[in-house]
Amino acid sequence: MIAKKAGSVVFENVKKTFGAFTAIPDLSLTIEPGTLVTLLGPSGCGKTTTLRMLAGLEHPTAGRILIGGKDVTMLPANERDVSMVFQSYALFPHMSSLDNVAYGLESSGLSRKEAREKAEEGLALVGLAGMGGRLPAELSGGQQQRVAVARALVLEPQVLLLDEPLSNLDARLRRKVRTDIRELQQRLGFTAVYVTHDQDEALAVSDRIIVMKEGVIAQAGAPRELYEAPASSFIADFMGEANVVACEVLGVENGKARVRIAGVEHSVPAGNREKLGAASLAVRPGAVTLSEGRGEGLSGRVLHSAYLGDHVEYEVETDVGTLFIVDHAVDRILPAASDATLGFKTRGIAIIDS
């Protein structure tokens, strides 16, 4: 039922200003029906402004917004066929879960009986069958969030909007609820636009991620593409931590690149890189090998080591700066001030422009 109404979203050269401040200079993007797309970025990057314009809570200064092929640029929020799940849940504390879910249906003209029947279906959809009589205060944070999702879904919107929906949950519950949301979206096939600043959350739930910086799209693509082939040092560091070091690309052959780092040559994945010369290497903390003593490779000195159960975190000083390294070899821990030799694995490394 929801999948049949899943709508596309199109931003055409959208600009948004607040007085003299330009929050969104020129935004064009397309979201395909039935996909979950995440707007990701640091605070102030424009992701929430973009979502609010899509919801009708803000209007563009210029450009067009289309939902399901219909121009909704200047339509009010209640005429856009979208539903929004807020960070705060926004449940009525004096109403039962069932009444919270039924409220929007009754407001749209359904009889109380029909609204409550659909509300019960909605609660069952999110795994809360039989819990309609409970007040929000009698539910856990995760259950309250699912009530908020059910309330949005029963309106059968073309697009479901989620604004930092898990930020009020603890880490373990956040993992559970994000899995629930993703499973529900894939099962029902609705279009969803999801806003978060949490990279792990974005990687876990998205068909596509749009990373924003200062109101523009820094990079867009599938989660794996953004993580394994970042287009810039900003993306590399934002999509999971990365060490960015200067290098020189000496040659590319058979998917491997020969690079020089601080006078030492290494073989690393080339990705789509063909250009030779000065570049940077984005290296994930887990993509560095660490061995004790001096050897063939990049020399370093351990500044700090911390045992964290299944891995050890190191800070190692090298000729290209201090590198953060995650090593799962917990049977031997290199102490501070010890010499070390660093190498690189075949994954978790990307060559980017300087």
C-alpha cells in the first residue's frame, strides 16, 4: 500500500537565504522512489534546512522542489503528501499510543472507528501490536520512536522524512531501532529522506548517502562507495576516521598504485586513480600494519597505546605526521616510546587529490 505511493523527490537549483546568510547556494538532487537516502554532514552544513524545505516548513528563495513529479515549491506542509518523524518524537503525553497514531487520520477526515482500525494496523506494522493502550511515559525510548514512525506511516505519505530520529536513544537501542527502520523501509518500499550527523547510522540504513558541506553536496553515492572511495580529505575523515598523508603517485598498473611516502615506496590500491604526481593518501586506522622495531617500511615511534578489549589504539609519530592506528593484535602491545615499522593493507586506503 505504501510502496504504491512511493514518490520521487527532485530539487532543481534550490537556493535558501536567511537575510544576508546563504544556507543553500544552489542545490540540485534527485531521490528515486522506494529508496532511503540520507543527508549527512556536520552541524551547519544545510541538511536540516534541506529537509525543512522538503517538508514545507521553509520555502526556497529560488528554484523548484518536486514530489512525485508535482511542483510543491510553495505549497504548505499539509498539502505535500509527506510525513515527518521528529527528533523529539512529538507524542501527545496525555494520549495513548493508539490515539497518538490515530490523531492524524481523524484530523484528515476518517471516522474514529476507521482511524483506530488503521492505527492498530500501524502499531502492528512496527511491532507494537497490543500496546496501543499505553501512554508514551509507559513506553521505552525505542517504543516511543516506533509509535512516532507508525503515526507517520499510517498517513501513507509519498515520502517519509526522518529528522535525527535516533539521537535521543542510547547506543545499543540506536542500533536496534535503525535496523527496524531499515527493515520496515525495505519491506514496504516507501521513499525515505533521513537526516543525521552520525556516519555509522548513515552507513547502516542508506541506499544512498548525500554528504553536505556548507550548503553544497560534497559527494553522493552508495555507502560503500563513499567509505572506500572518498573524493576528498573531508569525505575521508567524515565517513569514518582517516589519516590523510601526503604522497607521490609514481605509477599505476593492474589496479595497484606505486606511491612514495616520506621517501619510502609502497604498493596501495589504485581505485580509479590514473594521474601521477602529488596526491594524498586517505588511510583508515585499521588499514595500517604495525610491527615492532625498525624494518622495511615507514618508520615511526609509538606515542601512546590503549588496550580496548578486542583491539589496541595507537598514536604513532612518523615523518608524515602522527597517525592513529587500530590494531587487533592484542596479544602483543607496543609500549610508548618504542620504535615501529608501518605498512599498508590492501583495503581501507584511497588516493585522493592533494
